[in-house]
Amino acid sequence: MSLRHRLFRIFVMYFLTITLIYFLTPVEKNYQTVSYYSFKCDLEAGEVASISYNEDEKFAIVKNGVEDLEYKVNIISKDNFEVDVYEYSLKAENFVFEKYQAPAQLGLYTQISITLLFNIVGYTLWSKIYHKIHDKKKINFKEYNDTKKGKKDSSKLFAGGSFGLLNGFQPRKVESTGITFKDVIGLDKQMDELRDIVRFLKEPKKYEEIGATLPKGILLFGKPGVGKTHIARAIAGEADVPFFEISASEINAKYLGESEERVRSIFAAAEKEAPAIIYIDEVDSIAVQRYTENSNKYGASILNQLLACMDGFTKDTNVIVIAATNHMRELDDALLRSGRFDIKIFIHTPDKKARRELIDYYSGGKKIASSVNFDRLVDITVGLTGADIKTILNEAALLSVRKEEESISEDSIMEAFRKVEIGSENNFNHKSEEQLKRTAIHEAGHAIVSKFFGQNVSEISIISRGGAAGYNLSTGDEDSDLSFNEMKHQIMVLLAGRAAEEEIFNEVSAGASNDLERASTIVREMFLRYSMRDKLGVSMVLTDDMDLNGVIVDESYDGMNKFLKSCYVETKKILVTKRALLRKLSRELMNKETLSKSEIEIILKE
């Protein structure tokens, strides 16, 4: 035992000894002191039950039997006090007069005995606990060294939390996920690579005979909700191997070195159960690019440990790491290089065919009305993810129960879509006539310019939802690689609401703030991300690691502002030619509040 441990033990033992003696020593009660006159009033009222008299220090402890309280009274004249008490004792019943006894104090020998006994017992227990922990550390260090030399099974090393740092941390192990490839929808092109991984996990010898090795990692990336975790579980379910699932944020720990040990424990546990899959969700939280403004030394240490564990895989390990991220651009290059995450799969939002399959999949087990036509839902869910579609159908089921419907109706499904995509209907839909007219003009402007560019408008409403005073539902473009004109048309549709207000009222309102933000974002992307300008050609674009970002933005601002203004002017020209139609559509909106696709088409065709 080191000198530091000895001094610390002595300090703790004596602190506890002093505390014990303090609590064992009786403490004299602190009584309230009253005047002799008040004491005499109690005597005259016959309320005194007992008196404890301290003749040496000239005070008495008096108990009032009526109010059940004790107090202290100082004796000024001993003779007067004795006369008053004697006269009271003659007429009072059950009165007690006694000599005051102070609480007994622990003697010196008693205190020494307690100190010695407590230290002997405490020292014995302390020593046993210390040596037990110290011996366990020595064993764990020995196991760690043996593991590095290949003498011992690494899966036993971190089972209980090596060195006492894991604090019971255990990676979540799922023997069977219950999900297979038949539950994965919309990834037909990527399934061949995933099937190869499954076959390798099931029949490793077949691949080893030809000289193939199992890829160490698969990286799944895409926007939130596209099904990255679902796919990882499906791979494990199809291969029928243990699935170790953890979020990267769970690896981050409080104490130095604990996070790295958690990484090692995950890999050790998976190696013990091989063949197995390790799934790390949100890997970007521990694998951000090192030596940048967003990185830190502690995070770099965790990433180094993750890379070291992956590099430690041998051809017989038979464990594969699947990682998922929403921010592919932020990952460190060392993680993405060949030999680590060799397979990178982009999980895109579902196309029309996949959305229909997802709707059929998630509507299974739900009681859908026979009159429901899912084609409309397929058309208006462009850009939504599988998680969004699942939420919409579940919300539709909840609404149907709330409305006491026998099955889920199409109205409930559409209401669920509006609630998920736009927001719940506000309770304060009591607008003035002027506010309703302005909202109707605004939404009619969006609809007319959308139809001008050939987009399908499925619904318009002036009912307030979420943070919007009204809304337009239109069918977007399936193609994610939009052209210059397609992006320009998006900007003009967003500016149409403000332009319509200006055309009719000759002023604008704050209702177009969100439209302006979205339009500005598209312009910024066109100029700084895609090098799209008014004229053909190419220019320097924005990257995440360039020191010239501020210069590029400053020099491009005038061009972006000029382009946005030109889009606004063109939008106003369209609405000037459609002024009569703008008023007609807004009047219908005022009358009905919500217009369906068929009603909109009838009005706009006239």
C-alpha cells in the first residue's frame, strides 16, 4: 500500500471516529429562557407539572403540563423561589420537584477505547477490500497482456468491466432481430452486395477457398428515417447471427479512457459470439474529421481505438461492423479508406414504386376501409421516408379510433398526412375577414404559379396548421438531380405568395418569411454548391474544408441577391396575366376554406 493510500486511510478513519464520538456524546438540550414573572404566572394558574432545580448555577427547568413544553428560568432569589414552590406544592397534585441532572459525558478512557476499536475494525475491512480490488486489477492487466500476445480469449477480458471503469456497461446483444430482407423495400440495386455479406457469414469456407475475405465494414448513409437501422437488423436477421447494437453517443463516457475501453468491450463481445454483426448508429458523433475546428483530442482518441479494433480483425474473425450516419461529409478520411468500410451504400428516399410497397407493408395488419385508394397518398409523399409513411398510417389508425370508425378511412389517412407533414390544426382559427382574404390570395398565388410550371396541386387550404396560416399540397419531382430551370421554378413558386399579396394589396406581410428562407436556401445551394448561375460556365464552389469559404460567400452575395430579385420579377409578371384567375381562386378559398385537386383544376381550366 502506497504512502498516499495510507495517509488517505488515516484521514478517513479519524474523521469517521470523531463523527462517531460526536453522535455518541449526549448533548444538553437548549431550552428557551423566560422571566421569573412568567414562571410565577404559571404557578398561580396551576399549570406547572415538574421542576428540575440546579442550585449551584441558580436556574430551574420547568415543565408546563397544560401546554406540554419545557423552559428555563433563572433564579434571582433562592429564598423567594423556595417559598413559591413550597406553597404551590401544597395545592398541586402530581407535582414533581427534583434536583437537575446534567447529561452524562463520555470519559477520556471511553473515547480512547472507541477510537482504538473503531480503527482496528476499519483498518481490517479497508485492507481486505483494497487487496481484493488490487488483486483483481493485477489479474485484468495480466489478461490484457496475455490477450495482446494471443495467449487468452479476448472475449473474457472485459466481461465484468475491466479496471472497474465500465460501471456495468454491456453492449446490447440481440440473438434474433426478427427482420429479414423481405422486410427491406426499395433497395433492389443494393441488395446484391448485402446478400453477398449474408452468404459469407453463413458459408465462410466457400469464400475462403477462393481467397475472398469478409469486408470489415459497411457504411450506410442517407437522410434520417430512410431505414439504415432497419437494413442493419435485416442483414443480421437474414444471416441469423448475433446483433450487437449501440449508438455512438453511448460510447462517450465521463472518465478518461473509459470510452476507449467501451469500444474494446464491444468488439471483444462480438468476437466471442462470431459470426456476428456490430452496428454503430450515428457514427459521426465519434468519427468526425480529426484536426479540424469541430474535432477534439478526446474524440480523436475514441476514433483511433475504433480503427485499431477494426485493423485487428483477422481472416478468421468473422465479425463485420455496420455503421450508419446522416452526415457522410463529416466522417474522417481514415474511416472511409479501403480496408475498413469497403462497402458504402447510400440509402435514398423511396421512389414512387417503393412508396407504394412501403404503404402496403405498413398498412398490413391494419383494418383499412375498402374504399381507400392509396394512389393519392403515393403521389403526395414525394421526398418522404419510410419512417414518415409508417408514422402517417399509425396516426391515421389513432384518428380512426378517436372518431370511432370501424376501419381506417381515406379522410383519416389524409388528415394524418396533413398533421405529420404540416402540423396539427390550430385551435385559434378565428381570423378576421381581412386576414382570411390575405391568406387566400397568398395561397392562390402559390397554386397558380405551380400549375403554370406543370406541377400538380392536390390541395389548397386557408386553415391554419402548425406555424402556417395556410398551405399548398403539390406533387413534387421524383428526380433528385434537378436542372437549373427546375430549381428556378421552385424558387418562383415559393415567391408567388408574396408576389400575389403585392399585386392585389399593393403591400406585403410577414406571412411569406418561411417562403423567403426556403427560396434563399435554394439560391445559395445553386450558387455555392452546384455552380449554377444565370450564364453557362463554372465557378468555384463551397466545400467543407476550404479557408476561402467566407470570401466565396461574400463575392457571390450580390449575384445571389440579383438572381433572387429577377425570379421575383418574373413571378409577378405571371401573376399580372393571371390576375382575374387569382381573385377567382381566392374567392373560392374564402367560401370553402379547403379546395381539392378536382376543384382546383375546374377553376384553373376556366
